[in-house]
Amino acid sequence: MNPLNLLLKNRELKQQLEQLRPRLYRLAFSWSQNHALSDDLTQDTIIKALKNYQQLNDTKKLDSWAFSILHNCYCDYFRQNKNFDDIDNYEFEDGHQPDTDYEHNSVTHAVRAAVNKLPTNQCQVLTLIDLEGFSYAEVSQILDIPIGTVMSRLCRARQTLTSKLLDYSDKTQPVNLRRIK
């Protein structure tokens, strides 16, 4: 094998992983709700992908392969660190109106809180499919579970979120009643 081809392939892999970085971070943050931990998980994922790129047989499956590595890094972190502080340091950019910021923040907080109350396995499936757009088969491969388990976890997660968010909307919005004669 020509070493020059290997070097070029590695450079191409680095560029592809750099393009994946925001998605990896977004998913890590949705799972952990911690900016620093999300950075660490993303960095660990990229380092492991670069070290083990020989294991990637099909470059078309780089996304699911990298997200599998992220899942493993996430699981490894929680095996090592049982205690976890949930910190939300989200700040809005300048130029927003206070009332719209409050509404957006309260809805965002309600959704995050509802997602955080989901069991970890449901949260992972929900975020991979609904946030990252992976197929059921890809999620099955990433999490190393049967596709039927992916579908049932997603169904339960969506039902739970729907009920929690409907309860939230009932509490925050006044009921408009119409009189019909």
C-alpha cells in the first residue's frame, strides 16, 4: 500500500470529522446538559475516531460510526463518574426582546426538563432519531440494540414527552372559552 494514499485518506477523515464536530457536540449536550462534558465527549470521540480509523470499512458510514464512538464515550464517562451535576448555562445572544426571550426560554426549559426526565435509553434513541435524523437501523447499530427495541423506546419516549408537554401547555396558556347559543 502506498503511504501517500494512507496520509491523504487520514487528512480526508480529519476534515469529515471536523464537519461532524457540531453534530457530535449537539448530541452530547442533549444527553448530558453540560457544556464542559459535551466538549470533553466530543473531543474524546474525535480522538478515538482518528486513532481507530482503520476499523472504518465504509466511509459512507462515518456518521453512524462516529456516533457509536460518542455513545461509548458517554457510557464510559458515567461508569467512571456516578455522580453528575446537571448544569444549564445557556445564554441568549444580544438583541432579543425580554418577553420573547422569556417565552422561548420557558418552552426550551420545559422541553429540556421533559427530555431529562426520560430514562437514559429513551433519551438516547429520541435524540439520535429526532434531533440528529438517523434512521432506526443506524440507531440500532450505534446503540447496539435490536431495531424493535429502538422503535419501542422511541414510541415510549414520544408518548411521555407528549403528555408532559401537554401538561405544561395547559398550565401556561389560558383556556379560551367560547359561548355557543
